Amino acid sequence: MTSPLALGLMLSLTSSLALAQTDPTQTESRRWLAGDHHVHSRFSARYTPDPATPEAPPVPQLGGDGDHTIVQNAEAARRFGLSWMVSTDHGGPMHAQLNADQAYPELVQARARVPELVLFYGMEFDTPGAEHSSLIIPPSSHEREDLLHIESRYGRRQPWPADPARDTEAFMLEALRDIATMDPRPVMVTNHPSRSAPGLRHYGQVHPRQLRDWSEITPRVVIGMEGAPGHQADGLFADGRSDPQGSRGIYRLFPTMGGYDQMTARLGGVWDSLLAEGRRWWITATSDSHTNISEGGDDFWPGEYAKTYVMARSDGADILDGLRQGRIFVTTGDLISELDMTAAAGGRTASVGGELADAGEDVLVTIRVRDPQPVNAAGRTPSVNHIDLIVGEVTGPASDRDADANPTARVERRFTSTDWTVEGETLTITHRLPKSSKARYIRVRGTNGAETEPQIDTPGEDPWSDLWFYGNPIFLTGSAVS
């Protein structure tokens, strides 16, 4: 009789190869595909040592830190309009084998039950010397073995007894060097980078120097960070009333700003500092779904509130390529559903995540956003109040590895309804950026509110009333094409 694990692995081989080998280029063009790379299931176990045998490894309690099956998560993702999702359970003592033996077969079942969803295998990696990262394993016939290798060898909480040598910044770099040799190569995104930060510009378990180290060791593995973390329902009770003890993102020490991590939200801050070095460092948005607000939890379902849009075909390899290349924008509350920004000079064009040689010429920037009319998951129809075009100079490597400021970053222009044209749900803006010999980048953000900068979120704040979207940058190289 075939065991459940063997059956799961046989199903996996078929589904993974299909995901890896599908080439839809002949029949499908790239489009904006909404997704979520940070979703927990019942395999995010809780580990409680037995007082009678404290020397023995604690027994994992399924459902301890995540209530739903992977199938339920996939069905919710489909219900809330997602095209792709990553299942990311976090670890504990000897969790790697549980992940491989139990979570993986259920992920394969979810692929069969929700075939229209591109479902990636992954985990919330217990990052050595830091906090957490979303680890996304590319679809292949050996994806199960790939994750088993990474978690068992490098997971910070994997050993029993605990091994302090696994919780160092140096060990994380060792892990990344190994991961970078894998074929196909995984993708990693830094989760809730400032959740442990005690104040504005005072960082906790994740420092700007670490982001620099990771991006240099593996520029196409560690691609960026959660701009908008999950747990955005923490400030609400299940009936929608304000919970004065709750905070968006469960950022208990220093709050989010407009629902976004301070590393993203602060104009001229950490993100702009990294972009000023020319780093291709992208932002995402996730649910970090454990337990839904309707069930008394702190979370929205995948896609219910936050979405990461990738310009890609509905193919695992192309979605990962879009993540690596920065063809990404993020939004909360379905404020927008499309964002196309192009920069043009001298007959050359570039879009989000790309670069444009523009020396000696004005740059025509065109921004198109889709402001959807259907109600969002809260039954509301938010409208864009204003859109900011942000410009910063690319000045080269910072002398301080913990640098967290770019004083050149500024709002080039703020656009309101008097500045854009409307055709159906599409808002279109054009702006001529004066020529410059300096290397620069441009990025865009927008909100449904009137505040000119994202404000510190207050306890019990309604996340549906304070919505923002952010686009990843276009780099203007300041040099002509040879």
C-alpha cells in the first residue's frame, strides 16, 4: 500500500515539474499578478518542553501557531484575488523533517485542489543573527529536498539542544553563500524588519548593515524586505470595533507608519539610503496570516488586505524572475490594482524595476494607476487622494554600513485629481523631469488620505481607513547609451 508521504511525493513530482517546465510565453503576456509570500498553516507548530523530561526535544503541537491547513490558505488566496502564494511555516527543534514529511504532502494536495493558484513551497526562515525571512523555493522535482537541506543545516531554531553558533551574522552569510549555489536558486525576503526596533531610527534585531551584507553576498537571493508587514488586524476586534491594546503589524515597540515599516515609510530613510547606493532592493507586502480576525486572531487572510503585485506570467519561474528584477508594486485595502510607471528619454524607455540611460535629456515620466470601483474586503471603495513622485540621487556606497538616510530623496511633485486624467478606472499622470548628469532613481507612492507623509499609527487604529501603495524604483543612470 502506498504511504501518504510516498503518494505526496509522487504527486509533487508531477505538479512541480509542470510548474517548472511550463512555458506560457507563446500564449500569455505578462500582467500584474497579486500574491502573498508570508502565510502560516497548522505546521507552524508550537514547541513546549515536557517538564518531566526537559532534556528531550519538545514535541511539536500542530496548530499551535497557525490554525489552517495549507488547502484552506490556498482557497482563501483564490477567494481574495491572489494568483500566487508561498506557504511559509516557521521552525523549531527538528522542524525540518516535519516540514518535509507532513507539510509538503499537504502543499501538493493544495496545488491539486486550487490549480489556478501558483503555490510555492517555502518557510519563514529563522534568520541567523536576525529575526525572520520568507524563503521561497523555486518549483522543481527536488524542491522538498532543497528546503530540507536549508532548514536542517541553517535554521536558527532547528537544533536541540539550541546551538548559539547558529545565531550569528557570520553564520547567516555562510548560509547565503550555500543557498546561492543551489539550482534553481531560492528567493528570500526580510520579514517585518523593524518589528523589534525600540524607536525611530533605533533598530532591533535587523540593522541596515545586515541588509547591505545580505544583498552583497546574494543579490538575486535576498531581494528586499516587507514594506508592509502582516498582522494588520491587531488593532481591531472580530466585530470591527477598535482594540485599544492592539497595534498594526504587532509593532509593540515603535509603530508602523501608514501600515508600513519605518524602513520603508520614512522618506529619505533606510530604503532610500539603500537605493542611493544603487542597490536593487525591493519592497513587498504580506498578510503574515496565522489566525484570521474573524476567529479572534490578529490577521487577514492572504490577499484580504495586503497584496504584492508582480508583473509576470502565471508561471512559477516568471513570478520569481519578477521578484528578483523588482517588477513589483504593493498596496493595502485594494486602493489600486495596477500601477504602470515608465520613464522615457531619447527614444528609450524603462519601467518599474528597470533602468534608463538619460544623460543630457529630460525624462518623461508617465504614471498610470487603476483605482478599482468594486468594494474591497471591508465593503468599502477607497479612492486615491494624491500620488507622490519621489526622486533621489544615486551617490554610491555609504561609508557607514549602518547608514539609514538619503538627504537627497524628496517629493518631486505631488499630484491630485486636478493633475490626472481619468478613463474608466485608470488615472494617468505625466511629468517632465529636468535633465541631469547625475545618476538618480524615481519611485511612486499614493494614499487615500490627506496626510503628506505617513504618520505614526496609533493603538486601535482602523487599517482600512489608512491605505497606501508603493511602487519599486526606476534607476536613471545619468549616462548615455554607447
